Amino acid sequence: MAMLVVGSIALDSVKTPFGEAKEALGGSALYFSSAASFFTQVSLVGVVGDDFPKDNIEFLAKRGVDLSGLEVVPGKTFRWAGSYEYDMNEAKTHATDLNVFEGFRPKLKPEHENTEFLFLANIDPVLQQDVIAKVKGPKAIGCDTMNFWIGGKRDELLKTIKKVDIMFINDAEARQLAGVPNLFKAARAIREMGPKILVIKKGEHGAMLLTDNTVFSVPAYPLEDVFDPTGAGDSFAGGFMGYLSSKGEVNDCNLRRAMIYGSVMASFNVESFSMERLKTLTKEEIEKRFKEFKKLSHFEGFEV
Amino acid sequence: MAMLVVGSIALDSVKTPFGEAKEALGGSALYFSSAASFFTQVSLVGVVGDDFPKDNIEFLAKRGVDLSGLEVVPGKTFRWAGSYEYDMNEAKTHATDLNVFEGFRPKLKPEHENTEFLFLANIDPVLQQDVIAKVKGPKAIGCDTMNFWIGGKRDELLKTIKKVDIMFINDAEARQLAGVPNLFKAARAIREMGPKILVIKKGEHGAMLLTDNTVFSVPAYPLEDVFDPTGAGDSFAGGFMGYLSSKGEVNDCNLRRAMIYGSVMASFNVESFSMERLKTLTKEEIEKRFKEFKKLSHFEGFEV
């Protein structure tokens, strides 16, 4: 098995200056799978209630996503409602109804335990540790988190981080976790907590990769209209981990290209509400935008 | 004549978490000249009082900077005092004593009027227009400004901008000038005000170049300690305009490389107080860091 993702599946109601979506597909695991499925074979582990419109994720099955780990339990699916102002930097949460997600305990089938790559989306670090304990020596474990866990379950989060190879975190959370304002100092401190590979997501300012040998920066794709930033981070991680999984080897060259594929997937995702854009996207469009990123950041060996 | 800069010359008292400097060399024209002098022949037009320690700018003369436009008038030199907190993003101004700078009217010698490249550092847009009216068809006019003029002399600033080829502005000021939060939309709006070439400086997030054909992003150099951000923008402009002037031609290829040289000069400048680092810097160090920028942003055609 190539890639396993464990995370949330939600119905999101989102309002932005460009419009709104009601009870649309959301959640870290769905965004991640949608993006990663363009690159590799993904298995998804998560939980929904019996009200979940399963037909709506048919597109994932069609892209080869293994949904055998999608648990359906009596009750309501996790719902989140939020809005964004014009600056699009931070979501204002209006309601978080965990519903069946509250009792979520990830269940891995034997084939899931043998995954080559594991992505722990943003869930309780205690659950993240559970999953890590179950998998049998994957090539790389990636994880995401959020300010809620950094502030509220710091010790548990540190235990997770210690076992993780690739950490995805946004710039504000990186400063919060490390307790220093300088981002490069924060990055060093976080890498000393465990993950040898750190990806710092900076929204409109792009993303940074830091390893033992590398500092690598990718700009954000120049979008004049960001319709809905929900899921940008998970789409990034999906493109990144999906590409790595397709190459099978974690090295600086693949990591750099993974950063670009992550940026490509995030840039498409924010072009419409929910995962509408990721649904219609084609491999050709992805490759075209990959090339555009070269134009955005290369200053030699590239004729302009 | 290759390059003319008109701007302020000051004695700065700056405090940062790393230390402080008292009445040290400062001002946009001095920072610009220090940086540009590594690339091209620079003439400086500005004013100081009779208390100015002229010996302290001997290093500029040694680098070939033409100081014949440095006017010395009775009275005290412009003084600025400010401090930075740990985040280093914005200076807190403690005192601004314009002194002789208040009556500054740029005087250009005949050879200055024939400059190939002109840089209007951050001064009153009315003075910037005066200078533009005096020069005879330069290859390119660059200009900088600040929130003070955007808010207080908007109409005059718009008149200046209309005549400018290359505008340097930071991200907050770009949003303020254009009145929109999205940076790419703001960039489009500003380019429609006149300058075909726009450089948006984003501090720790690097810088962006926008032309008719190009969106190009440069990351900031990864510095764990920024000792004093004063003059970073002017050093950037100095490296950028200096390099362009050395090539003599404004095209996308040269502009991309100019962005890197600008970033290189700004990154050195913030490594110490005042222009101490720019004083000791060598061409070899500049070229070495230029190459490091390639490593920071290239993901193909570059072995890591």
C-alpha cells in the first residue's frame, strides 16, 4: 500500500466575500485524498455519520482511493461553519459540531498497517500516536497540526512530533510551537523536536522547506481571487506526500519537486469552494501549472 | 553618468533586541549608494548640516561614489531615532528631527541631468517630481515612497508615480496605495497608475517583481538573526538599480537578476547596525550569496 491518510471528514458551511457553500464536502482527510489521488494510491481512514452523502465522494473511488477505512456510524457527521474576511488569512469559526468525530478511534486494516507513506492530518495528537504505533515501518510519516493542539495538548503533540519525519505547519503555528518570532530560528527549534523535514506554509507568501541540507522557498501562485482558502493546507500536503509516494524515495530533489506539487494543488483548491476544483482537475492542468512555478522562481537557465 | 540617487542623509539612533547604535550613518540615499556602488558609478544628491561627520562617508568616495551633489548647509543634519521589537517588521519612531532636510531642494549639476538611471529615494513626492523634470530622458526612473506620503500627499504621489518606470513599495504600502487586500490585485492597480515595473518588498517573505510579462518571486535570505532592518529597502533598491545600470538594458532577464542582487544587498545590510556590513562587504561575498539564492529557489536544473 502506497499512502494512508487518517483525518477528519466533515460537512463545511463556508462564507467568503465571493459567495458561500452549505454543508459541502470538507475535512482534512478528504482534501488530502483528493489532492494525493492524482499522484498515488491513497487509503483513507476516517469516520462519518449515517447522514453522510456517500455519493458525493464517488469521485474519490473513481480515482482509486481506497475507502474501505471509511467508517460509518449512527449519528451525525462532523460539521464546521466558518467565514473569511477579505484578507483571507484566517477563518472565523462560527460553529464546530464534532458529532460522530468526537468518538473517533482510527481503525486500521492489516493492509493499512503496511503503508509505505503515512499522513496524519490535523487530529488529536493522542490519536496520531495511536496510528503511528500501528503502522509497520513506513518510509515516511508526515503530520499536520493546529494552534488548538499546540496550546491545549502540547505534551502529547511533542510526543507525536518526535516520531514524525515530515512536519507541516503554518508560520504562525511554527512561531507559537517554538516560542520565537524569527521563522528560521523557529524552524531549527521544531526540527530539533523530531521531524528532520519541516514544511512551513505561509499562505499568500508561499511555503518553505527545511531539511539538514536544504532551505527551499516556493512562492504562492499569483491568484487575484482566492475564493475559499479552506483545505489549502491539506491539499498542499496531499500534493506533497502524493508526489513523494509516487517517487518512493525521500531525497532533497524529490522534496523540492514535492513542494511545487503541493503548491500547485493548494493553488487549484482555493480557486473554488469545497473541493469543486479538485474534482474537475486534470493531470495535464497540474503539469502545466508545475511549469508555471518554474517561471515564477527561476532566474537562470530559464528563458523569459 | 550611470546612476543618480536623490534622497535623505541622516544620523540614526536605532535600538533593536540585539543592541543599539547612536547617531550612526543612515538615510535612504546613503544606504542606496552604499549598495549600488558595488555595481555601478553612483552620484548622490542630498543635504547635510555642518555637523555631519564627512570622514564617515570616505568609504563611499573610495568606491567611486560622486559626492559633488552632497550639499552642506549651516545647521544640524537630519536625525531619526527608532526601535524594533523582536518581530523586526515595523520600526517604532521615537523622534524625527528634519533639521536642514526640511528645506531640502535637490540641486542637480549638468552632468547629473544626463544620468542614465535615476533613483528617487523616499522623499516628498513634490521634490521627486522636481528631479524628474530636470533629468534628460534617462533609461529608467525608479522610485520609493512610504505610508506617510501615501496617506498625506496622495495626489502629488500619484503625479510622481505616473512618470516612474520602476516602483519599489512594501506589501502593506501596496495594499494601502491600491486600497485592496489581495497583493496581486494591488499590484495590477499600481501598475495601472504608471510604473510598468513593480517591486513589492515583503521583509521576511522576500520580494516580488511584476511586469507586463512576468511575475517573479524571490525569497528572503534565511537569516536567524536580523540585527537591524533599517535601510533594508534602500539597500535592496541599490542592488537592484545598480545591477540594472551595470547591464544598461531593462529586460526581464536583467530584472530577475536585479531582484536577486537587491535581495543579496538587503540581506547583508540587516546583518549589522547602520551600514557597517555594507562598508566591509566584498564583491566576492556578493557573488557567493547570489549563488546561494539559486539554491533557495530553483527546483530543476540544479543538483542538490
